[in-house]
Amino acid sequence: MNGAGQPLDVGRLTRTIPDGLRRAVAARDGGCAFPGFGSTPSWCECHHILPWEHGGPTERDNLVMLCRVHHRMMHSSGWMVRIRDGLPEFIPPKWIDPEQTPRRGPRPHLIT
């Protein structure tokens, strides 16, 4: 729970992101976390890194904030995302980068 008593981790109870958890992800990511993009949180959705339907929990470390375009792209283009040292890292498909070098978005300085 956060200071206002809102859940920050609902595990497997629901796929839906509670407002307090969404705010926590927005505070960490600052908006669309995809590299080279800067959409504000109001234009973004929370993406389950390990899909909820495959056992992924609804918790901050399994969520990343993405604009609608990048959210759809994560489901269809071979990009992967993980949380490393508390920050989202995006791993491109081999056809974009044969080394699959992880990339970070524009806002890692917002982490507290």
C-alpha cells in the first residue's frame, strides 16, 4: 500500500492496474519508457512485462509505461522489455540489432 492506502501490488488478483500502482509506474517511467520517445503518462498504458495470461503478476516490477503505439509494438514485433536495476530496458529483435543490446528510455533520472 502507498501512503494513501492504495495497493501497489495486487499480484494475480486482477489484470487491471489500480490507480495507485499506475501512479507508481508513472513516477518511475515518467511516461512512455520506450527509447527515444517522450509521451506523457496521460497518453500511456501499463504493459505487463510477463503477460498476465502467462502468470505475470500485476506489480510495479512487472509493469512498464508505454504509449499505445509502443504497447502494440511490444506484442507484435519481437521487442522484449525487462526491469534491470529498477529501470526498464528494451531489447530489440535480432533483425534490428544482431547483438540485442539493451536500451533505456529517456527518463531514468526520475527514479527515487
